[in-house]
Amino acid sequence: MDDNKNVEPVKIAPVKKKFWKKLVKCLLIFSAIIFVSATITLGYAYIKYGAKIEATIKDANNIAQTINETAFNTRKPTQFYDTNGKLLKEFKTNTYYYTKETDLNPNIGKAVTSIEDQRFYKHGGIDYKGIRRAVWVYIKSKGDIIQGGSTITQQLARNVFLTFDVTLSRKLEESVIAQKLEERYSKEQILEFYVNNINFGNGCYSIESASQFYFQKSNKDLSISQIAMLVSIPNNPSVYNPVAHLDNATKRRDLVLDKMLSLEQISQSDFDTAKAEVIKLNVKPNAAPEPMSYDIQYAVHNATLKLMEKDGFVSKYVFSNDKDRKAYFTKYNDEYEDKEKQLLSGRYRIDTSIDTAKQE
């Protein structure tokens, strides 16, 4: 006897094709709306800002065309001129040393790329993955953590050829120039240009200048720990100034060492030795400040304020209470001291309205 004869086959309910058709249709309509909206938005943006964007790109390309290797080794004293173009005064606070890539301690490049640009050898001037990561971290932290999206090449373009204005047009110029630099120079050359053109604080604008100022030795003789501390400074030369804030500089040194270890730029043994090393500065004595007439003092003062403004400092004249006033002037004094050192360390040309004949 066949037991299966009396068993009715199980009927499977048909897939609700209408539901899926409606869902696909809705998704297609939604996608079309997004596409049209984006197109309209981009079209509006181009109509409104297209000419400015094109002009900015053109300016950046013009700058890029004039770049040669000497542009990265031309740090002159800061010079003040009168209204007729006559040189009034020039300043420099520390000797500027330019070091070729072959004369750099190999751990300098490892430390710089670890903390500033982990994908330096993989991108073409702009690190889109790094930008996405910085945006994601910012969103996750609800704005509490801000990571830099600029590559070493972008920072180089900004430091040498552009201002520090925080604007989209300046960022666009920076990106265009960075890509041109990557096309023209090797990674080793770009790294050489970079470490010879960034602010290491206290009037030092190259790794060798910083090495001589903070330790009175050549960069080739620096320990890994000392190198890690020096490359910590450019992130914020005021906050990580080892002369004034050695604790801050040491904490960031530890961060650099952590990055170097995680990226396998140093061994566990080298890491342990560097982390345990107590930083002992051997600061080069400052030369006596150069005397200034009152008109030059006033010019220096105003130029310093301009540098502060370019870096985002906002002047205040009204305060809600005494605590607010004290906090403001503490920040003001720190910023002023840093920017004055930056100004007098070299590279700037200041044109004034001073009439020498009338002054006399």
C-alpha cells in the first residue's frame, strides 16, 4: 500500500509580485528625484560660483608653472620697506639651514609620514580616503574630534605658495598645486621640501634649524625620541613649544612613537627605548634682540596682528566678565608672541606707508 496516495501536495504561496514591483518603482522614482536634485544643485552652484572656481584653478595653475626647486630654499630675512620701496629694516631670529634628502636622518621621514600623512606614498597629492576618514571621525564624535585632511604635499603647497586663510578657494588652490607638485617631483623630493619649510617654533623653519636650536646637534645625530618630539611641534608650534610646554610636546612625542610602531616604522625595542627616554633640551642661547625705532615697532605690531587674523584669531574689545577678559588676553599674548616670532624669523616682505624723509 502506498502511503503517499492520500497525502495532498503542499501549495507554496506565490511571491507577491505586485509588492516588489511597487517597491522597485518607488526606489527608481526616489533615485531619479535624488539625481535631478543633485543635478539642479550642481548646476546652480556652477552658475553662481563656476567663474570663481575656474579663476581659482587658473591662478593655482599659474603658480604651479613658476615653481622650481629654488622656491623651497629661498628663505630670506623679513624685510620692511618705506612708501618709496626703500629698505628700512630686516630681521631673522635663527639661522636657516636647508638639508638635502641624502643628509637627513632616515627616521625623520618615517616620523613625519606616520603622524602627518600615513598614505603619503600611495596618494597623488590628495588623500580622498583620509578626507573621508576625517569626516567620519568628525561625525561619530559629534564634532569633538577634528582630524586634518591635508596631505604633506598640500601642507607644503600652503606653507610655501599660499596664505593660511581658511577658505574654500584657498583649499582648492592648495589641492591643484599639490597635484602639480606630485606630477613634477618624487616623493623623496617632496618630503625634503616639506621638512625644510615648516614651522618648528621659536623661529626655526627647517628640521636642521630646529635640531640646532633645541639640541645644538645635527639632525643626523638625533635619537628617535628627539626626532619624534621635533616633528610634533608643527601641528601647533605654540601648544607644543618644548621650551614653554615640554609636557605637551612629550605627550605628542608619545603619540608619534605610537603611530610609528603601529605602522611598523620602528621595532618594539626601538619604541621602548624612545618612549623611556627623558627629553633634555639644550637650547641655543637667543641673540640679543635687534633694536627697533618706534616706527618700525609699530609696523611690526600691525604686521603681527595681520598674521594673527590670517590664522583665525578674532579680536575682542568687550567682555562679559573679568574671567572672560583674562582668558582672552592669555590667548592673545600667546598668539601674539608666536606670530611675532614667525614674522621676524624671515621670509616676509612688509611694505609700509612710512615716508623716510618726513620721518627725519
